[in-house]
Amino acid sequence: CYAGGTYLTADESVGSACQTCKPAASTSATTSAPDGTPCASGQVCEDGECGLGCFVNSAVVAPDAPMAGNVCMTCQPDASTTSYSEVPDGLGCATGKICETGACLAKCVIDGAIEALAATNPLNPCTECAPSTSTTTWSNRTDGTDCGAGAFCTTGACSPGCWIAGALVAPGALNPTNSCQVCDPAANETGWSAVTLGSPCAAGKVCNATTCQAACFISGAVAAGASLNPDNPCESCVPATSTTAWSPLSDGSSCGTTGICTNAKCSDGCFIAGQTWSAGDFNPDNPCQVCQPTTSKSAWTTRSNGSTCGAGSVCVAAVCKAGCYVSAAFVAPDTIRPGVPC
């Protein structure tokens, strides 16, 4: 070719690799090389000119131009002039997404490291990668997320306690609506647990399982109000007096078929007019009346007619009279036996 006053052999270029002698095309001018022909480091030919760019899918692409449908792959002539190249990992590519190995993914890049969706912060189990919130910092996990034995997340911090009704309850805290229930993470992390059996829960009341009731807690067991001591029928549970010990029954309280209570002890006897009497005691006001529990524990019992009630006296219809009681009949003093004048 003879072009521009210069003689060129076939395929020889002048000034630019993008202009060569192609005798078949022209002997009087240079011919533009096909688009995409490499012409220098990181450059390709386009319309006979050598410039930075890539030749991909039969077209010249400008530097940094993204691949259709994937902004994580761009023309980077320094890396390749014949294909798209991956952009640096961690660049944002869409809302809540970053680039990783040429793909646009829902991940985070935190402190220079790529973190998978929902990955937990190794330094804080209550923060995680949540790209929809932030792709560059750890985000708080949902409150109530379990973060360890007996612990839950609240506002990004891991705290011990129970998660009940959407809130964190401190260990040992009582249920505000039931003082017989407590937060005990070792027993139940997500609900209330029963407090120790017999714990006081109100004046004159103790806990029986999760119920606050008027009762006593004695010797490791709950005794219902008014129940008797199985070892002493003269003691009972009186919560208003004590919830931790048996209380003595009032003197004169019945304690069996023939017994009454005196100073918290049960013995055969009677309780008459506010006073206790032992079985067999006579009425001090009437010797013809006796304490006989088998008949009555609350009143004097009339002694049998003819019972001795003093020197020369016998009982007749509960009255002590001087005389004799013969053949089931009262006989006045000095009465002569009929038919036997001696």
C-alpha cells in the first residue's frame, strides 16, 4: 500500500495497530482493523482508533461499564479486554446487597470481612448480619432471641432471665399477678415456675405449688387451714396466728370421743362452764353430778340413784339426801322396815 506518502507492506501498520495495510481492501490507504483488535496494553480498536475498553459479546465496552443485569461485573481493561471482570468484594450493588465474587448477594461486609445473611457476630450473640437494615454494620437481633442458657437478647445485649409475654423478666422476679410464680431460667426459660413450696405469699398465706392459700407450712409439708396436727389433735393450723407452726386449740376443744384439750394436750374429761374437769370429777356444787365424757363432755352427768354423796347421804334424782337407798328406793332416816320392826 502507498498511504500518506509511505510505502507499507501487507498487514503493516502505521501510527496505530488499528490502521494496517490491507491491499485487498485498498492500496492507497490504510484500512481500519476490526473492532476489538488488541492495540496496546488494556486497549482495543474501535472504529480504527486504539483506546481503553473491552471487547465482549462482539461489542466494545467502555471502562467500568457493567455487565447487563449484573453490576458486580464490569469492564476492567487492566484485568481483561475480552471479558467482564469481578468488582471488589463488598461494593454495594442493590438495596441490602453487596458484591461477592462477581455476584450481587444479600450479605454484609463488616470490618473488611464478608458475612453471610443472619450470621451472628462472634463477639456479641445478639447482633447479626441483617442486610435489609445495614450491609456494613452488625444489626440487633430480634428481642427475645435465645442467646445462651437462661439468657435472651434485648436491644442488642444478651441478658439473663426469662422471656415471658414478650418481655425479659429478671431471674428471681415474682409474677406481679401471682406471687407463687417466679422467673427461674434453669426450670423454664419462657414461662413462670412455681416458687419453693411453702413460701409466704401474703399475710397468713403460703404457696402450695402455684396457689397462694390460707395454710401452714410445717415439717416440709403444706397443711390446710384448720387442719389438725396428725401427732397432736389439740393443735391445728391457724394461718392468722402462724403459718410455720401448729397453734394450740382452745382449752375444752374436743379431741376424740371422750377427750378434751387442756394446754394443748388431749385427755379424757369435760369442759363445763369454761373450766376443764377430769373424767370422774364431781360437780363441786352438787356431788350427785360427775364428769362422765362417755355421756357428755360439755355438761355434768347425773349419778345413779343411790350413789353415795356424803356420810349418811345418797343421790336421788341428782339431789343428795340423808337416808338410805334400798331395793331401788330411797328410805328416809329412822324408817322401820315394813314387817320387820327390828
